[in-house]
Amino acid sequence: MSLTRRDLLIAGSVVFSGVALFSPRSARANDEALDLVKQLTGRTATVSDRLHLIMPTDFPTGYTVPISLDIDSPMTEADHVRQMRVFAPRNPLIEVASFNFVPQRSLPRVSTRIRLAKPQHVVAVAEMNDGILLMTTTWVRVATDGCA
């Protein structure tokens, strides 16, 4: 069996993607975010793929950075999200947004803009009706300080 150049490129990109996804930097960022949530809420969060935080990786100004946040939830009485909060640890005020939801009356998604002081990992936390905290993070690089 001979390998083609295409096979090598595909294999290389798969390896590179795996290294980027599971690098010590992203693991360290999750650990720091978990510690931050513990300090701010007094409870332990769980990293979850149910919570989706969508922000641009690079943005020219920190004054109006777009953010979309949603969670996979049926929003029934038995399974719903109570609250979603957004934290920016390198901002002067760490909690930048908070959203409350009502089962069977609201959709668990929001889109808005926030200010960011510096390039940083933005942290989103969702509190479910059973008290569990779900968390996700994303890296955002801003060129100018939006919290001057």
C-alpha cells in the first residue's frame, strides 16, 4: 500500500487538529475557568458540549464584541435552564451578562454584544433546574481595550 501526498496531508491535519484541541493551554484554560466559577458561585461546574458559546476569535475592538449563547434543552418543567451567565475574567467587572429563562415560555438562546478589556477566555455558565452548572469557554482576541 502506498501513501499519496493527499493521504499525508489529511493525516497531518488530523494530528494537528488533535494537538490543538487537547493542548495543555486549552486544558489549563478550562481548569482556570472551573476555579473562577467555583470562586464566584461557590459551586463546581462541569464542562459541557450542551452549552454553545459563539464569538469571533479575533475582533478589532473590545467595545462591541458579538456573542451568541444557547443550550440544548427542551425547556420543560422537568428539564430546563434557569440562568446563563457570561464571565470575562480580565475585565474590571468580571460578570458581563446574565440571562434568566422560564420553562415553556422562553427559548434558551441569546445574542448580544459585550465589552472586553483584553484578549481572554470568555466563560459561559448555565444553571439547570436541578442545580447543575454547565460551563464552556472560548478564546477571544481584541485589538483595542473596550473597558477604558
